[in-house]
Amino acid sequence: MIGALAPNSNAIPVPQIPSAARVSESPEDQRQPNDGRNIAETSRTTGAPFRLSGPNALIALQAKENDRQDGDAKRIGELTEEEQAQVQALKERDREVRAHEAAHAAAGAGLAGSPSFTFEVGPDGQRYAVAGEVSIDTSAVDGDPDATIRKLQQVVRAALAPAEPSGQDRAVAAQAQAQMNQARAEAATERREEQQAGANSETDAGEKISGQILSLVA
């Protein structure tokens, strides 16, 4: 994120660059104010370090960004039509991959890791994401089948979150669904055991009470 810099009254003055270091300078240039663009250009020529603050810093940064964009446009203009088509395809693939992995990460929040990408360098020298991966925790919650079921339901949602899930995404969802079925079976078994234990406790209590009553009647 780039934030605007407020004017700074404690600005460090910029040292004057020796005139011998300048490539050329017309009288008109000498009359122009020493703005951020001139400072940035002079510094690149001499290689001398410099510090800016306040409005000059913003102007210099903008000048640098404009130069970069001009250079990018120049490189794009030098590409053949086939290379330009390759760059366009790579840009589209990059957007698709990043959106795909972002959907996994958002739906799997708390279980999913950060996306990792595989990059390819295009004819323009830029790197583009052509494949991606998000790891996700599918382990069972020890001793709590119901919690395991809830966790795996989120895994399934995360795996199928992208608009077009891949074969691997569907395989992960299928695996999580199988684990869910197993957890449901374990939860059902636990509930039956709890119910049986409760019924046995009631029977034991009833027998003790009956024994006491019979004893009193006798």
C-alpha cells in the first residue's frame, strides 16, 4: 500500500549535484525549479544517494513510476504479435490462478494455509502465476466425532469453493466426505453406547429400589 507523505518541516536538504555529472543542461533547464523529477533524474545519472521528504518525495516517486511504465510500454511495443498474444494469455492465467487459490483460502479460513504459486516468465520479462496450491488440514478431532464432522464439512466447502474446481480439488472433497461418513458412524456408535449405559443405570437403580421395597414388605 502506498500512502501519501505529509510535508515535513525537518526535510534534509538535497546536496547539489556537480554540473559535470549532468549529461546536458540548457539555459532553460537552469531556470527551472529543482523539482522531484529533476532530482530523481540527476541521481540516476550520478548514482549518488539522496533523501527526499514532503512534496518532492511524492514527485520523485511518481517520476520513477512513470519511467517504469514507459519502459514497460516500450518493451511491449517491441514484442512480436505472437509474443504479445503469449503475454495476454499469461495475464489471464495469472488472474484465474490467483482467484482460484484465493477462493480456497477464504472458504478454508482457519484450516487452510496461504496460497503458493508456480511462476512462468513471459516474453516481456514479467513473472506470471501459472499454477497454485493451498494446503488444508483434514485430520480428525481426537475424541470428538461431531467436531470432526464440522471440520470436514468446511474442508469440502473449501475444496469446491472455486468456480471451476480442479480434479485434485474434487479428490480432496471426496476424501473429506469419506472421512465424514466414518466420523458419523463413530458418533452414532458413541450415542448408542451412551444410551445403553443410561438404560443400564436406570435398570440397576430400579432393582435396588425394588429390593428395598420387597424387604420392607417382608
